[in-house]
Amino acid sequence: MTLAALRPGARLAAPVDAVGWLTAYIVLLLFIPSRLVVGPLASAGAPSMLFGLASLLLWLLMFIGGVRRPASEVQPIRVALFVLLFCVGISYVLAMARPSSPDEQSPADVALLVLASWSGTLLLTHDGVALRSRLDTLVWRFAVCGGLIALLGIIQVLTRQLWVDQLSIPGLSSSPAYGLVSRGGFPRPAGTSIHPIEYGVILAMLLPLVLHVAFHHTHRHVVVRWLPAAAVILIIPLTSSRSAYLGALVALVVVAIGWSWRRRLTIIGVAVGGLLAMLVITPNLLASIVEMFTGAAEDPSIASRTDSFALAYQFIAQDPLFGRGLGTFLPKYRIFDNQYLLLLVTIGIVGTLAFLALGVTAATTMFRLRARATDGDTRDLAMALAAAICAGFVCLFMFDAFAFPMTMGSLFLIMGMAGALRGIQRAESGSEDLLR
């Protein structure tokens, strides 16, 4: 047993390293198109979702077997998650106890399974990555996979084809075929995701992580470690997505807080150079991007979002505390394109605050860790994770993210990484105290 394990409140050594398992989850999440599901399970049959449920079972087995932190140490991210699950559970019980439409019951059950799947990913990452070297490996693999889906998006833009719509996997059935959409005359890449908005938000969350790898994984060749960052940086402007631009801006602002002025100026120089290159190569694209914001008042998608508030208020007023039940507000009623508005309707004010508390807890934990850490790699990784979490939660204002498995699967994975980094740092601090 290590000295860290002897310290009260430290993690016990895990007999199972979860990094390989979580890598398989990332591959399923990012590389299998979201439209492909296990046929009989319909919307609950995405391979990554089933793998997430298996992750929850594995975490329970680890927890029951003693591979956990002692109860004396409070784990804020884990506690915040359990509070959210408790609130959602109350909402579900209340929804099932009142008369409801038969077609709402199955989506409510599916919504619980999906949330359990994301929670399993968070918990296994939180408690199953016990070494810093293994966490760095997981971050690296996530960044590489993100770089590959960014490269796929670049190919989609250049060829004006999705390509993944032609993919079939034995045992998986597909939703109706779809094609590459455009905005302002420019193709909008979707990678393997359901919609370009989801694709853009995932890239925004990945941006601070790929930059961390590029700047700090110096044991890798400079070209290798910068390729994922280059692909992500290149594709984000081509997404023609307000959500991607907003998320990337939030991510850069947060992560830049921990950067030196030299690095900030370098990134600003790259951004200015990219804008100048865009003016020369595709001036119409830059004009289209500016128009998305200056002409937002006339945009039908923005009008649809703002027009939803009155209807949402009517439903919120019926069940203000715990809502009508997660998953019970069907698209036939309205598509809000605002996850927080949808949460207020489905899990009420209490549940929505619990969900926000999970994000705030995860981000705040990383901010505090960054303030306490002494080595540059840890400080930068903490800020990168905080930036990714902030970008993800801000972008939830822009679309109904719970209907997009890649977005939420990535967000819960990142929050799990934040919990793992906190636990690793506390264990290492305990080892240093005992050696003094």
C-alpha cells in the first residue's frame, strides 16, 4: 500500500484501471454516428449509451468492492451528481403518480436510462483513474479522437458530402437518411453527430483540451501534439454555428486566465492571422459569420427560441418545483432549442438548480485546484477542464442538448476527468505530507 493510501481520506488503489474502458467509450461516442442504434431499443440503443450503463455497473462493483474513497472525504462533484439524480428521481415519481399521456411514459423511462448512462461515465472516470499519468493518457486519447472528428469535418466541407451517412454497421439500424446542410451558401459539417450544432459544441468543449495537449505534452513530437489542435482550430470557423463560436469564445476566455501573456499574445496572433487568411481565401464566409450575429433579430431560429418562453412559462407554472418529468415534454408540444428552458419544464426549478450546481461545482473545483497547484501542467489542465465545462454549460442555452448523446456524453466525461484530477492531486499532496 502506498503512503497516499495510508492518509485519511485518500483513495484506495484501484485493481482495475478504467482508462482503457473509457477509451473504448470515447471511440463509441465520437466515431459511431449518432443515427446508428440497436434497433429494438430505438432511442435508448446508442452503443455509447449502453456502454455508459455498463460503466455504471462497473463503478457499482468497484464501489461495493471497496475501490473508493472513504466516506469521511467529501467528493463535491460526486455529491452534486447524486443530488441531481435524487431530484430527477423525485420528478419521475411525481410524474408517474399523476395521470399522463401513454406516449410520455416510454420517453420518461428512456430519459432516466440516458441520465444513468452519463452518470456512469462520470463516476467511473471520477473514481477509476487513480494516477496522473493515466489521466494524461486519457486526455491525450480524447484529444486525438477529437482531432480526428475535426478532420472528418474538414473533409466534409471540402467534398460537400457527409460520408458517414453511407456507413452501416451490422447489428445497428439507422434513422432516416440525412444530408449535408448549408447556411449562407456554405456547407455545415456535422462529423458523426446528429446536427451541426452538436458537432460545433463538442469542438468548443474540446478546444481547451487540445490546446493543453499541444502546449504541455512536450514528451510527444511537436507535430503530433499540435495536429489535434490545428484540426479543431481550423474547423470551428467552418461550422457556421453560433453555438460553436460562443462556446469557443467562452472556452478561450476561461483557459486564457491561466496563460502567460506570451501565450495569450501568440493565440491572438494566430487568431488575427486566421481572420486575415479568411478575408483573402473566403471573404464571403467571414461576411456570413458576421451576418449570423448582426442579423440575429431576423433569424427564424432565434425567433423560434424567443417565442418559446411564453409556452414554457405555462408548463412551468403547472409544476414549478419538480416539473412534469424528464423526457415527458415531447417534440409534438414544442422544440425549445434551449436545454435550460426544457429542464425548467421537465424537472422544475429544483432539478434545474441541481443540474446547474453540478456544472458550477465541477468548474469551481478546478478553479480552486488551479490556485493551489504548484506545477504548471496541473494548473493548465485544471483550467482546460474548467474551460471545457463552462463552454458546455453555456452552450446548453442554444439547443436541447439532452437529445444529443455526443454532447452530454462528452460533458459528463469531462466533469469526471475534473473529479479524477482533484482526487489525484489530493492523494499526491497526502504523500508529500507523509514524506516530510
